Amino acid sequence: MVEISEGSLFAVDGNTYTIEKFIGKGKGGYSYIAECNNEKYVFKQLHYEPCSTYTFGSNKLEAELRDYNRLKETGIQMPNLIAFDDENQRLVKNFIEGDT
């Protein structure tokens, strides 16, 4: 996996995101606050580390997108998916200010 640190640059769907801060590791990936065109986003790099409480199957990005669409259909308020990069297993969502 590519090392991600403050100041790293990543292109997703034609836009370049600058990593500003690591915000956490979850069952599916590492999340960062990133900036693009003076806007903040959440940049998520998927990982394939074992998770004893959840099974993703063979394609974690596919599972993430399926779960996102299922939640979106419920109408609950949640961050919007802005872009994803299948080859590099990355997601970009809008950033919502506030406590996690």
C-alpha cells in the first residue's frame, strides 16, 4: 500500500486531493481530511487487513459502494460520495464539520 502522510497528493476522477490530516482507521480503511480547490473532503484508502466482525468478500470497494447505496436509499443524512478509484481502492466523500 502507498504510504499516506500530511501533504501527500492523490488524483481521483481527475481531481487532485492534498492530504491534511489522518482522522482514523476503520474496518475497511484509513480516513483522512483532504483538500481540493479550497474545499475539505474525506479521503478513504481501503485496506485488506483482517476484520473479525465483518466480511467484505473479495472486492472491498464493491462492498463499500453497495453499502453506501443501500444507506443512501433510506434517506438518512450522510456524507455524499464524490468519487472513487477502483484501481487504487480509494473513496472521496464530502466532509461534514463536527465531532466524530
